[in-house]
Amino acid sequence: NLPSGARVGVYCNHLTPVFEGTAFPYTGRYGCGDVGRDGWIREQRAQAERLVAEVRRREGTTGRAVILGDFNAGPRNAAGQPELTDEAGETFSYLSQQFSLAAPSGFVPRCTYCPDNANNPDADPTWIDHVFLHNFPAGATRSTERTFPERTVRGPGQRARVPRSARSGARVFLTPP
């Protein structure tokens, strides 16, 4: 509940990554016998569909909700960013059709899982951490920013800097309902 008395549902999630190769064969029940990438894609899509159903069940057609987290899904070349690599773009597209992406006009996405991070130097630059909105009016997102731009930190009494996190975060400022 907000100070204004308005209620906003908050859903934090972490969808399964889409693995490739034999190191992580898919062994779940949603793969339809496929132990590779397609099995993981089906698993992730089933999770996304359950998330959408849960938000709709709890919030109905009028309740507002913020849906956020590591979706392990994002588009290639989002909004003219040629360095971004597709990661389960089908899931991102599906979620974008079900919810509104919390992004102001002119928003330019940046990678949130980036190769310049010492925790994942072999990563492709992907935008997989998102904030979506349910039943918010158009223009509700005032601004958004990538958090944790400093890739390393020095703890109290430490001489060496260490990686902060494998990810950058996302912060969104909304107009209160």
C-alpha cells in the first residue's frame, strides 16, 4: 500500500535461463522430449505463462502491479543498441505483449549482463533484467536507470577491488497511482 492509499502488487521473479550444449541437458517435464535449447525455451515460456496468469488472477483487470526481476530474456538490438545479444527473445516478446515495459519515451536499453564484468568475462552483452507494469497508464514511467555501474568495489579494510555482482540492476521511477 502506498501513502496515497493505493495498492500496487509487486512480483519479483527469476525465470530459468536457456542453456545450450550438453553441460546442462534439459530434464524437466515441459521439454516434450527435447533435452537441448528448445527444452529450456519451453520451460521458460511455461514459467512466463504462469507468471502472467498469477498476476492476472491476483490483480484482475483493474489492480496495478509491478513485475520485475531477472527474466533471462531480452531482445537483440533493442531500440537501436546493436551490441545487445538476443537471449530468449521469444519470451521477452511474449511478456511485452502481456505487460507494459516500464520505460519512458526515448529509453535506450543497456546490457545488464555484460562482458566488462569480471564475474562473466565471456558473456555476450544482454539486457535480461526488466521491470514490467500491469494496468498502469501510459507514461507512468518517469525515468529508468541502470544501477551498479561500478563493476568493482573495495570493502572496508580491503586493498584489492572485487567484482560487485554478475549483473547491473534496473531502477524505475513511476508516477504514483
